Amino acid sequence: MTELPPRSRPPFTADERTQLVGWLDMQRAIIHFKCENLSEEDAHRAVLPDSPLMTMAGLVSHLRWVEHMWFEALFLGHPPQDPGLEDEDADMKVDGIPLSQLLDEYRQQCATSNEIVARHSLDDVGRHPDFTSSAASLRWMLLHMIEETARHAGHADAIRELLDGEKSYY
């Protein structure tokens, strides 16, 4: 198993960029932590009867997709590289894809996102001509991704407890 990313909060007096990226990195690390030692069967098992795609594996895939969409597509203006636009649930459909692969892809996408953030001003706005959300500043996008990832970290916490009783915060 690949070493887990550190789950640490940014320094209390760090500059704005360090705080924003630090909080996002901590939430990303919690996702990895919630998947630690999870069997493939459990990673792909739905625990909510009315949400069959809400699996731990599906959640990791979704988070990789939103990282790509917000930072590469919406912010940089690149074309989306996944099938998620035609089928709004495509990013959650991961049957047969190992959790370790999904986590590696998520880790790589987060590294790409962090590289993009490091190269631009927080005041820069997105460039994609086809999405109104690209009008947001990089700061706004970072705040949104903190919210999105933290919300899904809460989902991952509940899914993990329903799967095997494992409980912890971070």
C-alpha cells in the first residue's frame, strides 16, 4: 500500500495560499485514510439502498473528477478528459476498477491541481468558455473544493462505519 498523505492542519499564521491548500490537502488525506485497509468488495459495496452508486470507490472517482473539472477544465480552460458530461453519474460508475488505482489517480490529480494553484494568483479567474462557473476566481475554486472534499469526507466516514464499523475522525 502506498503511504498515506499526512493529515495535518496548516499553520495558524500561514499566508492565505498555504492555509487554503493546507486545508484542502488535509481533507484529501482524510479520503485516503477512510479507504485504508478496505477490501475491494467493501470499496465497491453500496450501503445506502436508494443510492447504489454511492460507494467508497465511486466517491474517490468522483473526487478525482471534480479536481480535474475545477482546476484543469474550468480554471485552465482545457477540455474535460472524462465521460462525465454526457452521463452525470459516469464518474461514480467504477465497477471493476480497483480502489488502489482510483486512489492513485486521485493522488495524481490532486498533485496536478496543487501545481496549477502554485502557478497562479488567487485572484485569477477561470478560462473555460462553455461553463459559467469558470468566472470564479482561483480563491473561490479552492474554497469550493475544500467544501466539496470535506462534505465527501463526511460521506466517506459514514460509509466506512456502515461497511465495517470503523470509526475515527482524522
